[in-house]
Amino acid sequence: MDIAKREFLAAGLGLGIGAALIGRAEAQTAPAALKPSLQGVKVIVFDTFGSVVDWRGTIIKDLSAWGAKEGLKADWAKLADDWRLGHYGKSMNDVRTGKLPWMNLEQLQAMSLKEVLVNYPTLKNLTPDQLHYINMVWRRLDGWPDSVKGLTRLKSKFIIGPLSNGSVALLADMAKHAKLPWDNIFSCELFKHYKPDPETYLGVVKLMELKPEEVMMGAAHPGDLDGAKKCGLKTAFFPRPLELGPDSPKRASINKSNADGHNFDIVADNIEDFARQMTT
């Protein structure tokens, strides 16, 4: 065999070995494939308040700055907690039980705000415009740092949108403000029910002309995911330990261990991690 031919064969053999080694390395570092049970998912919907956006932190920041300009002093953190934690669930349950007629969440929040402000003497003489500004703060909520990037990655493969108790108008304005890249808005207002009523989760299934197992719910609240799971939806849990603030004992222990016993399909650190797991 002449020298040129031997060199050609040796080079080819070297390339072959190199390719094999590269292929083996890639196989060792490649992420695990998506679970077979999740390969049929076409739509992913999200709880929004607390899961995608930081309602408490934003309200405190927004109203503190606004109050300073308006010459209004108040414990804005306490107001946020009283408003959301003290009245949010109760007002929706009043609609659910027939004590109140159907109202969208923004109407309920306006009603609740007036009840909350009774306990804030420095805010007792607010003008209608000032009351409106405070109530509209829910449209100005900022996303958690990982939200936009994670949602954008998921959007490349799935139809995504909020399944939120917020009204259509509220969620649309919030998305514009926080740059949330939704494909659609699945407001509970469309179904005239509030989560965790099954009509909300199954309403998305019906609107999208899919089977329950083709829709996935992502949230930081296990109770919301339990409601979705009972309706046959796939579920993804990601914690938001700072939802109620860094010093709140109520959420100090919120972490991935909250998924224990729930058997959620995905357990992630945040939405970016969720997206990584779903787009491998």
C-alpha cells in the first residue's frame, strides 16, 4: 500500500474514532427526554398571582411611590396583605355560594378595597381617581425574574396562557406591563366560575378542543394544581417562597417539598426550570 493511501485510511479511522467519542460525550451530557405521559401536552396554562407575578412586592413598591407623590402615608405592606389575604378568597366564595351575584375579580377587589380602607384613617378621604388608581395596581404587577424567559421558552413549543381568577382586561393589561408572552388569556371570567371550580380547568379544555390530559397547569400553589389534577390535567409545581415576603413564617418553608404526596407531573425550581424540563 502506498504512503498516500495509508495516510488517507489513517485519517479516516481517526475521524471515525473522533466522531464516536463526540457522539458518546453528547449522549452522556444530553438532557433526559420528556416523560411519555407528557408528550401529548399541547397547552400550558398558569396560575398568575403569586406564581407568575409578584403581587405583594409590586403593590408595596407601586403604592409606596405613588403615596409619596400624593402625600399619603400608610402601611402599604399591611394594606396589601389585608386586601389580598383577608378578602380575596372570601369574596370569591360569596359569589360561589350565591351570597353575591357573579362579579369579575376586579369588581370584587374594588368592593373589598373599600372594606379594607375603613381601618386606614390616613386613607379615608381618597378621591374616586385615587381609589381607582389603587384598584388598578393589579394590572401593573411585575413578573418574577424567571417568568418572561421561562414562558418565552415554553411558548416556542406550546400554546401558553394564564388560567387566572383575574378578569380579561386585568390580565391583558398585566401582560402588556410585565411583557408576559401569552398566546391566549384564559380568564375565569370566561367561565363565570372561580378556581378551583372544575368549570375553570375544563373550560380551557373545551375552548381549546382538547382532552384534559393535553392541557397542563403550572402553579406555585398546590391546592390549585390539585384542582386541575382532579379534572385530568397534567400538573407542574414550582415554589415561590417569597410570595408573602422574605420574613413571612407562612411561606418560609414553601419549597419543592410541598410537592410531596401530590404526585405532580413536574416539580421545578421556577418557570425557567419548568421550561427546561418540558423542552428537552
